[in-house]
Amino acid sequence: MDKKKIMICDDDEGIIDVLEMILDEVGHKVISVNDSLKVQTAIDREQPDLLILDLWMPRLSGQEVLRILRNHSAHEKLKVIVISASRDGEQIAKDAGANLFIAKPFDLNNILDSVNALLN
């Protein structure tokens, strides 16, 4: 399997740690951003294959981040998995242009399966 670059944007360090660990274990290169205001710059710099994005973040929500990305021709094709504990998360994610939605607390196998499905 090609080593893919996966970016995680979440303000919760615990979630970043868990996702980094499991994605790294299966051979992906993981880049983490814990500030949603910095994610666009990081995406421009790193050109990830996939973004795992939290909806609820201070300052700029995941939904706003995703809308900005989808309006930017360089990133409109970027695969995005939105994760959230929000009850309306799935609808919000879909409306903003996410490829997939995963509810928190998530099952790690579900995350891995979703990542593999989108990257292959």
C-alpha cells in the first residue's frame, strides 16, 4: 500500500494522539493541526491525501474550514472525513461537502475502514 499523507485537525489532543497512533501503525504519514485557523496553510504546504476534521472547534468550526476548502479549486477534491459528537453532525458534514461522517466516540476499526475506503 502506498504511504498516504493524512492530516488530522482537532482541538482535542487526546483524539489526535489516538488517531496518530492507529494511522501511523498501518503505515500512513500523519500530520496534526490542533488549530483550525492554521489548517488551510498546513494543507497548502503538505498536500495531504485525506483530512480528518472535527466539527466543533474554537474560532473556526470544521464546517467553516470545509466550506473554505471546497471553494478553493486546489482542494475541492481533497477527501475529508468529518468527526463529531454533534447529533446534527452528519447533516452539517454532508452540507459542507464532507466525503464521510463518523460520530464520536468512534470505533477505531471504523476509522481505519473509512480511511482505507476513501484512499483506495
